[in-house]
Amino acid sequence: MQQIVSNKSTARMAGLIYLVVVLSGIFSLMYVPTKLFVTGNSALTFRNIVSSETLFRIGIVSGLLCYSFFLFLPLFLYKLLKPVNHNLAILMVVLAVVSVPISFINMQNKFAILSLISGSGYLDVFSEVQIQSKVSFYLDQYDNGILIVSIFWGLWLLPFGYLVFKSGILPKVLGILLMLGCFSYLINFLGNTLISDYSTLGISSYISLPASLGEIGTCLWLLILGAKDQRTD
């Protein structure tokens, strides 16, 4: 005898967690850098961070909030999508969760910057120019860490997208966008790694479009509309 399993509460909880991940991620990875960091100008970047230290600190907290919620997101998605393919659902969780400790460790670079702008006495041996250079160094290391973790931000979208596509409880077009998003992340990773001036080409945002549309679209669909009920034997 078939039974109907309601997915709406699980889907909406996943959508709510996804929304926190998206909003906090946009704030920490996009908004704060555009307000504080000036490419190729370490002095101005340093002054911006010092004069807007509170914004810089909020950006750190927002990033840690994003990573913390991202730890729980795949667990709710697993509960929702495991009837489609249990092994792929496990793979989705593993690829997502493995990115979290890398992201947390990478945030240490921003805490190092806070130490450099603190004005502590042990920094007196360094000139202002040297401190500015160290701040730029740690920002570069942070960006390198984001580049590495973006591999897993992309990889988890492949099983996630396939499960969405095959599930029948979410629109197939979202699954397609998510799977394309996997390759978007990987292409941008390879571009930034292999081409020194890749960021100046202006194509990374276009390549990232499927991932953005897929993730934001899935987030809103889960949050607002939930997911269709499943029939089980």
C-alpha cells in the first residue's frame, strides 16, 4: 500500500537555512570586500579596514555564520532527497560538509589582520608600510583559501542537482542549474589558478550565473513553496 510522505516542513526548514547561508555569504564575500578592499592599493585598503573596523568584524561574524549554517543545510537536504538515491545523498553531504573546516581555518587570516591593526606594542618594530603589506598578504592568503574551498562549493552541487532533477518534488530546471553550477565553480577555480589576470577578464560573474540562479532559486522555492509530497510503498 502506498503512503504519502509530506516534505513541506523539511523543505521549508532547508529553505530557511539556505536563506541564511545565501544572505550571510553575500554580505561577507561580496558586500564587505566591495566596501573595504581596493585591488592593487594596499595603503587604501589598510585605511579602509582601520576606519571601518566594525564592518570588517561584522563581515567575519557573517562569514562564520554562513559556514555554521552550511554545516546543517546538507543534513536537511539529505532527509529530503535520500529516497531518490541514498548513496548520492550521502556523497552530497560529505562534499558539502568537508568545506566547512577549511572555511573556518581560512578565516584565521582575517583574525590575523585584526591583530595587525590592533596597535599593540609588539607591532612597533614594523613601519606602517610593512603592516600594510602584511595586511595585503593575509588578504591574499584568505582569497587563496576561498579559491580552494570553492572546489567543494562546486562539487557538492553535482549530486545535489542530480537528486533535485530526479526527485520529482522540485522543478527539474533547478536541478539542471545546480549541476551546471558545479562546473561554474570548477571553471572559475581553474581560471584563477592557471591565468594570472583571470579576475580582470570580467567573465567569472557570467560563468557563475548558473550556480547563483540554481542556489538562490532552490532556496526560495524550498522556503516559499516547499516540496511536493512523495509516495512510498
